[in-house]
Amino acid sequence: MDGGKVVYYLESVAKTVKTKEKTDIQEDTLSFEEALKQLESIVDEMENKALPLEKLLTCHEKGVRLQAVCQKKLEQAEQRIQQ
């Protein structure tokens, strides 16, 4: 595979991952409580099961996205309180 093909392949993989991330967690439809519950479930799974590295990485990535959803929801709530 030449360098141009490798770059094209990596770019297409990156686009696929970004698309999956956007559809995996629908920020607009996920409540704070739902996101927190999913995050707690992921943490529990990572702590209590012998997972393969790839699954751990996938769980970590999803956890980071869920944490961002929770943080955004908390910031929105704080803004509403301050108004």
C-alpha cells in the first residue's frame, strides 16, 4: 500500500469512527440521568470484568463521551439557575 492509499484509508476510518460516535450517543435525546446511568454501568463493567484490551478501550471512549454529555447538561442547568 503506498502512502496516499494509507492516508485515504486512515481518513475514511476516522470519518467512520466520528459518525459512529455521533450516532452512538444522541446528546439531544439523552437526559443527564440516562447518561450518568450508562456511565456508571460502563465503570462497573470495566472494574468488575476481565475484559480484553479492545473492549476496555471502547468502554473508555464511550465513557469519555458520556462524561462530556453529563458535564454539558450540568453546565446548562447551572446557567438556568443563574438566570
